Amino acid sequence: MAKMARNPPSHEAEQGYRFITNENRPDKAFTTDRAKRAGKANACSGQIFVTIPSDFFGPITSKYDPKRNIGVRVGESYEDRMECRQWGVHFPHVAGIAGQSNYGAQSVALSGGYQDDEDHGEWFLYTGSGGRDLTGNKRTNKDQAFDQVFEKLNSALKVSCLNGYPVRVVRSHKEKRSSYAPESGVRYDGVYRIEKCWRKVGVQGFKVCRYLFIRCDNEPAPWTSDDFGDRPRPLPIINELDDAIDVIERKEPPFWDHDETTGWKWMKPPPASKKTPPASKRLPPVRNTFKETKVIKCSQNISLTKKLLNELCCEICNEVMQSPVTTPCAHNFCKACLLNSYTDLSFSMDRSCGGRTLRSKKPVNNCPICPTNITDFLENPQVNREMMVMIESLQKKSQEIDSTSSDVETVSPADVETVSASDVETISMAIKKQKINEVGDGADDVVIVGADDVAIVEADDVAIVEADDVAIVEADDAETVEDRK
């Protein structure tokens, strides 16, 4: 049989933010048997359980948690960074900062990547990214090679500092120098706010970007026994600020701040996600008319039928096969094209030489496409009946579609004129106001049209009515309106 191509199904874009292949992902990240490295270095990403975009700021509440309807709570632990990603707390698998350079940072991970980090629980000093030589295959080089600057992910943290955005913080068991890190896995510790950022010479002699994080969450920290969340606290004394350069502080009121009645909340609207188009730019669903829908269906049927017929073409003449035959090597030809491609179809070769007679030999006739010997098949080629029936049915269907599509008239947008709402309201009010009981000789020419009787008005049926041509018609005294030429 000939090969038939199948078009992949098209998926319409949803209005809300959803991952395209999220439903088909496993519930838990896993490593296949073919993975050569231990652990989850080559693991498959699991299903995302929350409905937030990857650039979402602040805590993840219950409205974004359709699976449990409780949101992500402070103190929840995860087996690894892959599972942490599934709940939207920190999306990157390896990077410690999640953010965009000109938009802000949404989350950070404390995993002991830099020696300059200092963790004090309710506040900590975080070191930016970069400054390491990762050329070649140096994926885990921990030695600084050049200075860090406020760009890329470091710039994202700077933007969050200037605007006062909340930043989700996770701590990993890999941070061995901190007494607040979990014993195993990864733990979500709430949201923090960056109060200052600067640059200073690090432990390894190169300049690094530094950030002061202060906890500002409505839930208590997992290492305390408090019943309530954080309250505004004074900034700690940072001794290294005396030798710091490029010190940046927030001068405007923060987006995320504390209210005495409701706690920590958004004082200004949170930044709109760049992963989802705003509602003003979303196009409404297009509703086609009956004629347009019929034309679209006809064109789709024509294209599908033509594609199928193109797959059933002869490989010699490139036309739709007539009396198709299929060779033992699975190539399809017209029967006439296949037989005409050979100059000599004799199935025995005379090998007599002078007075000596030798045994006859069969000639070798290869397939026109491949080197397969099909001499025995050419002695009595049989027509592929199943393929012939399929071709005939497709050709018949194509003729029916062509005849149907020729009867469908298309309407171009230029031929349609619109009637404003004010004109419709004026006409309907005039009709309702006038009560015509008796009309003279032109009674047969008058038609009363109500609002429920108006359906589709085409351009050729619309007449131009001016204010001078409109007269008030009463029951006893009817004025005649001359026809407009």
C-alpha cells in the first residue's frame, strides 16, 4: 500500500495560562533506563500542578492550586528541585535565580553555591550569579574568574529591589554552612523582600553582587513556633557596606508592604505576566457566517482529498495511478508505466553459440526505483484491487466537492456596508411613534417592519433616507413621500 501522510491535530490557544503538554506529563519526574548518569541529571520533567505562569510574583495561594485547593504553604518540603518546580515555587532546575533582567526576580534558591553567602534565618546576604569560567565542559566550576556586574539575573534581583517585589525563597540541604537549611531535600521558607544591593570584593578576590533579603511573609517561618507571620523589622547592621561600591537602595514605596489590619499584601497592582497576553489584546472568537463556514469546510475537504490523491501517484509518471500494481519491493506504479519502462520483456535468453547449444538463462529486470529483481513479477503483474477502489472513491469524492464548491458564493468584506446603532434606533423609534391606521393610494407600497423582523441587511437592499424626506404621518392626515431617485 502507498504511504499516507497524516496531519498532526491542531490545538486552539486557550484564553488562560496553561502549559501545552502539561496534561501528558507524568505526575512525578523520573529517569529513564537509558540515562547514563545517576540521579536526575537527565530526568523527565513532571507535571506542573499549579496554574501560575513562570514569571508570577509572590506567594502561591489556593486559587492557583486546582489539585489541593490550599496553595503552597510555608514549610513544605520537596524531594529535589524537580519536584519543587512542579509546584511553581522555583522553576529553574539548576539556576539559583528565577527572573528576567528588565522585569524582576520571582524566586531564589539557597544551595551553598557561593562562599560569600550568609544565612541568618529572617534575613540573609545573597550573592549574585556569574563571574565563573564555564567554557568547555566546566559546568560545576566554583572558582571566580572575573567580576560580577548587575546584568542578566543580577539585574533581575536589582529590579525587584528597586520596586519592592516579593521574592520566594527555598533552602536546599546542600547549604551546609547554614543552620536554617533542611536536613534533606528542598524546603519553601516563604517570601522575602530585597532592601539593598551593592558590589564588594569577595572571598576569592573578585567583585561580587550582594543582596540583603528581609523576610516579609504572613505565615511564620518553619524554624519558629510563632502563631503569626512577620512584622516590619529594622534593617540589620551590615559591616561590609563600609567598603561596598554601587550601593542601590529603594526610594519609592514598595509594591509589597505591611498593613496593620490585613498583614503583608500588594499595595500596588502586581506586574502583569509577560507569558500571557493581556485581555485587551486577546482576539474574540471569530464566528463565520453559514456561507463562509461552508466555503471553509469545502476547502478543507479539497485539500485533504488532494493530499491523499498525491500520495497515490505513480512513481514513474507522477500522476494518479491507473490500474495500480505493487511490486514485491513495495513500490507502486501504473501497470502500463511499469511494463513500458523495459525495452526487453523476454523471459528467456538464448545462449546457443555456433554448433553448441547451452541452457537458456533468465534476464534480470530490476525495479525502476530500487535494485530488486522483479523479473518473475513482470511475467504476470496483478492489479492492486484495494488501491484501485480507494483511488476511484477519492476521485469521485473530489468531483462531488468541486461541484459543491462551485455553487457556493463568497462575500467579500468590501461588499458589506454597516448600519450604525444610532440609525437603527432612530428608525425603530419613528416606527413605534407613528400609528398608521389609514393610508391612501400607496397603501400597497408601505411595509411596517418591527425590530424582531430585521435579520440581515445587504448593501443592495439599503436605501438612503435623509431628514428632509421624513414626515409625521397621522391617522387622519397622511402625507405623501415622493420616491427618491
